[in-house]
Amino acid sequence: MSLLQLEGATIRFGGLVAVNNVSFSVEKGDLFGLIGPNGAGKTTCFNLITGVYKPTSGSIKFRGSELSGTPPNKVAQLGIARTFQNIRLFQSLTVLENVVVAAYLRHRVALPSALLYLPSAIAETERLKAEAMRLLEVLDLDRRAQVRSADLPYGMQRRLEIARAMATKPELLLLDEPAAGMNPQESDDLLLTVRQIRENFAMTVLLIEHDMRFVMNLCEKIVVLDHGIEIAQGPPETIRNHPKVIEAYLGEAV
Amino acid sequence: MYWPVRLASILAAVGGCFLLDALARGVDDYARRLIVLAGIWVILSVSLNLINGITGQFSIGHAAFWQVGAYTAGYLSVTFHGKWGIDGLPWMILMMALGALMAAVAGLIVGLPSLRLRGDYLAIVTLGFGEIIRIVVQNQKPLGEAYGMNVQPKFQTVWLVWLMAIVCIAVCRNLLRTAHGLPFLAVREDEVAAGAMGVNVTQVKVTAFLIGSAFAGVAGALLAHYEGFISPQMFKMEQSFIILTMVVLGGTGSITGATIAAVALFYLPERLRDAPPVTGAALLGGLIGTIVAVVLVKRTVDRFHGPKIGAATRYIGSVVAGIVLSLALGAGFGMIPKLASQSFEAEKLRMVIFAGVLIILMLIRPQGILGTNEFSLDWVKSLLRKRKAVEA
């Protein structure tokens, strides 16, 4: 059984078919890439998986059970976390607080105890903070824990997005253009980080990326979308030489 | 160390309320009434801050929840008091609980549309809801229609009002100092991202409305039993706006800011009633002096980036310059017989001055008195530390 399986996933916005009959399956432990030109429907695919949109037709299965129609917070609880293409941090919260928000989905102490400031709520707060702090160490953000997230440099904001998504302890991590806007050095660092995360946390990663060097180096399987249609699927070598992909996206020189 | 500290702070809060009560016995009825009403405004402002400032749901119908609480307590007291065999404080507690419950139900009704509406649209719905409540009440015979209703028994204590204000502040503060407050802030910051991180946005919004409106209901029950009279006129749209102003002025999301702003905004216009009449000359001089001072302060805010101590000297300088200019101009205009002979009563000017102060504050400090900070020893210390860092 695949970890994530899309079968004929389709969504229409009026006359526009943003994602048209897309099928692929992500196995446990995969480093899976989703590429294609702008407007190909990659982010829409993420939105379908995470419950932001409900597919018009087709099915999306996670660990064998149907996902479509599940609200985003339930999807996160089931074990799928994501980052956003245009960074969406909780800007006025600190770096640590951003991560604690995501770790909070495993809270066990009910709200009234917190309103009364009972020891159980204090202990839980400490526990979640400690968990979040460990993740910040992994992503090398621990020294900035008390900084307002909006005040972080751009590359760190991207890393914080990943830390925050990981705090939900997902089985499947969706990264939406994690290397966008990064310089080559930053993007190389990120490459190592993503590999490390996958090994140390036994996570499956599905990522959207335009940086071909990044994708080809990192991913073991790739799906290519164009105008909402899936045009190719396979390992990097196949994709690099696939005539349709070259025509639609990569161009001759790659 | 947890329980000793906890018990000590609870005792201190209760003791402080009784001390305030004892002190308030020494002043006249009018002054005591102001102390009580200030406490009620603190509850309203801090509870709206939970909905508006902390959770970011722009609600401007808070007076409606206040009214629901007041009329629930009022009506039940008039109808059932003396029949259930309880009186005094227990009765008052029961009325507060039922007022809170009914207001929370109303909060739920408004909270539900907020799940689909954002920003301005939610504001319009809450505004409309507030008016609907007021007009529905105004047309009910058992509730005294537009004349209002007398509430018996009265329960006039300073301590209970301020104890409730402290409870309201404590609940909000406890929320923010545990991890449980973070989902509320996350919803304010970015609903989509919050949802993607597993925050149940629906539940958070409804909870904020429930708690916030319940406290407004408590404030209503307290008001009804203190004044002994309630009418729809007391809960007009303007009241909602004043509560909102308190929240914004205090610094959106800041609990201490909401508290300070509530007391200040309530006291200022009340105290201006007693001010002596002013002559046209003094008024004109004061106006020009104020404008000059505001312009000078605003220039420092916008353009001065040096050390804090330099900024502070400039602020003080600007204010002193404004005062000196006001006095000088006032004396100068006093030479003109027409201006000197005209006299304006403070009673008529007070709302103008109130509005003027609001405009000035929003010009100089749009983020509110405290911004998103809380007033605490740590915050003051951090300010001092920053100053030292800049000086070094």
C-alpha cells in the first residue's frame, strides 16, 4: 500500500481545469519531486492533498484511507504537514512560538486547565517548548528562538517553515518550493538538511521545486505537470531526457 | 513552590479588592460609582481584546453581549428574586453566572458566521447583530421597552466588580502564558497556515467568542445590579465603539494595554465634567499649542533614530514648548476683548477633547499605548537594556 496515492485527481475552478486527472503514488521513504512550469497546478495539487480544496473528481488516499473532504487541520493530524510557497509564518510570534503552534496538535491538557494555570498546563507548555527547541536545533535556528519570526533573514524563514511543519511530526512532509529565492550556497545547505531530515526522522518527502539542480540531485522519483496534466513520471534520468518534458519545461540545454 | 505562589496571588487579588472597597467607602457616591464603572469597562475592554486583539476576529458588537448579560440578570431578578430562597451574594453570583451563560449563547450565534467571514465583513455582521439585540429588547413589554426596567435587589459593591475584572484579566493572561494561547494568536496571524499546522480554526474562534462574550455578560449583570436600572439607551452602538477604541488604543492584543486604556478612556471624559469653564482666548491658545506640540513629537517619532534618552529629551522639550506656547498665546489672545469675554463650559467641550486625544494618540502611536507588549517589570527592564545597548 502506498503512503499517498492520487488517482485521477481533478479540480475545476469554473472553466479552468487546474489539475486534470493526475495520478501518482508516493511510497514510504520516498524523496519525491513535483515539477512543471508556472501555473502547471503543482501548488493546487498540494492544496488538494492538504484539504484546502476538495477535488472535483478522483481520489486521494493516505495510508489507504480517503483524504478528500478532510479539513486541513485533520489532514495535519493524520500526518501530512506542509510548507508554503509564499512564506506564511505567524509573523509577530517568535521563532519558538511558531514551532510550538504546530507541536500543539499533540496537546493532552484541556483548555480550562490552561485558563486556571494549573500545573498540568504549565508542564505541558514546557514539554511542547522543549520539543520545539529540539527541532530548532536540528534546523540550526535554536539561537534565534526568541526572535520575532518576521525579523529573521529570508533563508532562515524558509528553514523555520520546515521546522514548523516537522513539529506536527508528519509521516509525509510536503515542501512547496523550499529553495525559492535562495542563493546556491543556501540551497546546497538546504539539500543536506532535507536529506538529513529524511534519514533521522524517517520521513517521506514530496516537494515542488523550480531549481532543477536541487530536484535532480535530491529526488529519486519525479512527476512533471503541465497545464494541470501529468506529462511524465519516473527517475531523474528519465525525466531529464523525456522529450515532452524538454519541450514543455526544461528546454534543450539541460 | 507552585501552590504557595498561586494561593498568595489569589489572596492578594481578593485582599486588594476588599482594600479598594474599604477605601471607596471614604469617597462620595459619584466617585465610588466611577470606580465601579471603571471596573466594568475594564472587563468589557479585556474581554473584547480576547476576541479582537488576541484572536483577531474584528467584532464591533460587544455592547450587545453586555446588554444580554444585563437584561438576563435584570429580568430574572425582577421575576424570581425572593422565590428561590437565596439572596445577597449567592443571588448575585447566580445572576452573573446566568448572565454569562446567556451572553455566551449570543456569542456562539455571532461566532458561527465568523467561521466564514473575515475582517470587514465580520465587523458588519457583529455590528448588525448588536443593533438587532438592542432593538429586539426595546420592543419587549416584559423588558420595559424603550423606558428600560428597574432592577431589584441592588447589589452595590466595589470589590465584586474589581474581583471579576481581575478574574477576566487572569483568564486572558493564563491563556497567553501557556501553549494553549498560541493557536489563538496563530489564527490572528494566518488562518490558512494555522489550519495547515493542525489548529482547529473553527474551535478557536468559537471559544474566543464564547469566553469574551461570557465576560461581557458578567459585566452586564454587575451593571444592572449596581445601577438598579437598565435601558436600551445604555447599550447603544457608541458603547461598542468605545470598547473597541479601548482595545485599539491600549495596543491590540495587549491585556495590560486594554486595562489601562479602559480606565483612562472612562475616567478622562468623566473627570472633564468637573473642569472649570475656559475663555475663548485660553481655548485658542491651547489648541495652537497642542497642535505645535503634536507636530514636534510626530517629527521625532518619524525621523529621530538616535538613542532613547535623546528621543525622551525631545519629547519632553516638545511638550514643554507646547505648554509654554499655549500659555503665552492664551495671555496674548486675552488682550482681545471678544476672545477674553467668551466662555466655554467643560461639559460641552469634553467629548471634543476626548476625540482630540484619540486622534493625537493614533497619530503619534498607531500601534496603541503598549503596542503588542504587556506592561511588566521584564518589559521595563528590556527597554532600559535597549537604551544601554544603544548608548554603548
